[in-house]
Amino acid sequence: MSVTLDDALFARARAWAAADPDPDTRAELEALIQASAVEELSERFQAELDFGTAGLRGEVAAGPARMNRAVVVRAVRALAEHLLAQVPDARALPVVVGYDARPTSRALAEAAAGVLLGAGLSVRWFEQAVPTPLVAYAARVFSASAAIVVTASHNPKQDNGLKVYGHDALQLVAPADADVARRRAEVGPAASISHVDFPRVRSGVLGARVELLSSALEDRYLDELEASLPARQNGPSLSVVYTPLHGVGLRLAQAALARRGFTNFHAVPEQAQPDGAFPTCAFPNPEVSGTLDLALALAKRVHADLVVANDPDADRLAAAVATGNGEYRQLSGNEVGLLLADFVLQLAPTKPTPLLVTSIVSSPALSRIAAAHGARAERTLTGFKWIWTAARALERSSHVRFAFGCEEALGYSIGQLVRDKDGISAAVWLCELAERCRRRGETLLDRLHALYATHGYWGSAQHSLVKPGASGIVAIRECVERLAQSPPNSLGGLDCREVRDYRVGAEQRALWLGQSPLLELTLSDDCRVLVRPSGTEPKLKIYADARVTPAPGESPAVVSARAEQRSRQLAEALAIWLEAP
């Protein structure tokens, strides 16, 4: 008798359920099997969660294509074997483990720590939920063999994830990520993996032990951040509204700003405490329209100069600026990047040459700012794992020193503090810049328009095509292939002059511009459009950048709005083209 595809699916599901160490997800899967839920099981068994732009991330549920204890146990065991094979003195060095405030994060982090102890690796453990940048900072200052943080960052409340840093305190990239993936395929079922019941027994085989991390680490981070900043100004009076969006950033952000004298500080009360249910914002991404409404309302009540927001794990920064008429304008990720890049490079030592690293989808204006300051500019694939991989490699091979890194999705890294994006330190730097502008009678918008007048008026826009499920993966792949093989001759009235396909030719590029499902369309009039699948969500992302020339007598605000409108038109034009039959 032949075995059908459904038979094979149910056999896989039964085997996974039998080996699931979590009784809740095991029961969930058994119920789906009992109900013969073929479509749902197919979704959950299409493939095991893979390391994307920022590690594993997905919906919390049963099955290998979801986020759960079995997936974490297998991934962490593979990581442990990689460390033991590749990192000298791995047993003598700690693995830092942290987690955010989502409902399942601590339990998943405990499962990860138990596997590490079971492999004979020692753990440095955060007893409370903490910002992701603090975990990355700990990885660096303790010379850890690795660091793990359980977080889904700004994803919806039903998601969670696992982010991993290697021995260099950078996120895993090739060949390390491939080695971990290979080992995961060989570790066997989750229930067979050696582990320690971490909540009850905080010691492991071969003398492995747990050390609790205290508030002294936060003080050390704050001291180092303070040392990296310019001389403190006396009596800053900038009024700041802050929201952590129900995340873990408030304590550290408030302490960092207080050290600089920013005590006219107002936290959004409804969002101040960690709450992984995100009761006031179903999608806690500060890029999403409406997410900052409570912060903006508070800013109007207290007449704040600046609104700053971290996402729930505090590695991103959003900002809104008072416009002078009682309203506020939220800055885009590129606009914050331009302001910070110019400010940081103004203050950076000129020897060795300062280095600015941006993701390929960030504004082209950043490279012009770098050139104006005598800095080297480098582009990378999307994600701070690539930004910092490029930074470390270029520091070793060229006479440069990393000064600033950014990506348009609200990610910023300043100096050597954290080898990843850091929304806490970026908030302090932005407040410092805003206070200096205030003392000159300017706003951040005034400063931004001055940068545009010097380096060109650029507008940037993003558009996403949402394609959920297994069919969505196929649809996204087909969109990319169609664009590569038969691109439009023109877009939005502009000629399409070149299509660069980053899926091919990787051997001729730097590691940080390696093989990726990314297409870059160069258009006339200094415009461009890029397309790539999201690394964390079921989306095809379209990025457009447009440069416009001011008309005689046209105000800076009008020129900027026109550039933004032009970029939106280009992004939407390509979305329509991709969706056409």
C-alpha cells in the first residue's frame, strides 16, 4: 500500500508531538492530529524556523515552523555543539542569556539555559526582562562565547523569537549560522536532548554553573555610554516624552537621560510597564501609524520638545518633533539616521578615518554626509549582523574606526558600545542633538532641512505586499523572479536603467553584500527602488528613494514633502506592477 503525502505529514506530526518537552504544545499538536487538520499541520510542518535577518522568529504555537520550547531546545543544543567545536575555552567562557517581557519569553529562556548547562556550558543569567542591547553589551564586556536573547522585538504579541550573538558579540553570520543549522538537523528529537531543569537546578555537567547578572552591569553600560558622549552641557531644559511601548526600555532610558541632565522627562503612563499583551498597541512597531498616538497626546499636554520611543526590546528608536503650532511630526528612520550620522561624524576623531555603515535600503544621502565629513561609507545587506560584520572586518583590514551604523527601520549603533542596534544610546544622542539645536534657536526639523539643502533633497518610502502562509512564500519568490527576469522598462515615468540581482555574483562582492533575494533597480533622475522579502514577517518589502531639485522660492518643507511624495509614487507603482496578472 502506497504512503500518501497526508500519511507522511501525520507521521511527522506524531513524531514531533511525541518528542515535544512542553505538555501544552504537545496537546495542541495532538488535537490538530485528532482533528485531521491537514491544512494547518501543513503550515506548521513546512520547515523548521530558520535563522533570518535577526535569528529565529515566529508565532508561538506547536510544530517546527512555529516558536516553542522544542524549537528552542533543538536550536540551542546545535549552538552549544557549535561553540564547543569552534570556540577555544568555550567551557571556561559564559553564555549570556536574557529575555524580553513577552508571556513565553522567560520560560523559553529557561529552556535555553537548561540545554546550555546540560552541554557543560556556564550561563550568565538576567533575572529580569531586559533590553536586547544590554544582552549584546554583556556579550562584549564579558567576552562571552555567545549570547542568547528570547525576544520578538517589535513583532505582534502572538510572536516570539531567539536572537543569537557569537563569540565576537556580533549576530551569527556565515559560516557560523550554517554550521549551527547543520548541527540542528542532526541533534535528534527535542526530548532526547540533555538538559537541566533550570528553574530548580542552576548547575550542570562538567562543573557548569549559573551567575546572576546584577544592576552593576547596567551601571557599567551607563558609564561607558556617558564616556562616549560629548561634554555635558549645563542645565539642559529639553522637554522629552518617552514610551517603551509596553516593553523593557524605561528604566535604562530614563537613567541614561537623567545622567545627561534630561530630567524634564515624561513617560507615557499607559505604556510604561512591561506587558507582553501590548494592550494599547496590537502591533508594537513605532513605524506603524497610530502606535505613537498616546505619546503624541501626552506631548501636547506637557508641551514637549521631543517625543522618543523604543520598541518593546529597546533596540529601535523612533522620534517625533514639535513643529511650533502645537502639532508633532514623526521623523522617518532615514531622517533620524541622517541627523545622527551628521552629529556623530562631526564629533568623531579624524584618525583613524571614521566609518559609517548603512544597510543597502537606507537613504543614499547618508553616503553624501559621510563624504562631507571625510568618513568612509559602506553598504551592507539588511540587518545589523551585516552592518557590524562589515565594521569589524574593515577595522581589521583598513585604517578606519567604526563611528555610526544605521538602517531605515529605526536601527542605530553609535561607537563601540554595542555591536548591534541600540535604541537606548541612540535616544540619548538624539536628545543631546535636540538640546544643542534648541540653544541655537533651531529644531531638529530645521537641522534636517539644512542637511537636505547641503546634500540634496531625498525622500524615502516603503511599501509592503503581505503574503502569509506557505502559499505566500511561493508568491514572494515568484514576484522576485519575475522582476529579475522581466523588469519594467519604466516606473513612475522614469527609465529603468539597471537591475542588480543580489541572488547571483556573491563571490565577487564582500561577505556583507553576499547572496540575498534582493533586487536593486536604478532609475533615471537619481532615483532607485529595491525589493526584498522580509526576514521576520511574511512580506515582500519595496523601498524607494527619490531625489528632487528645489524650485525657485520653494520652502524646504515643501521640497521635502515633494521628495517624499515622489518616493511613495515609485514604491506604489512597483507594487501595482508586481501584483498585476
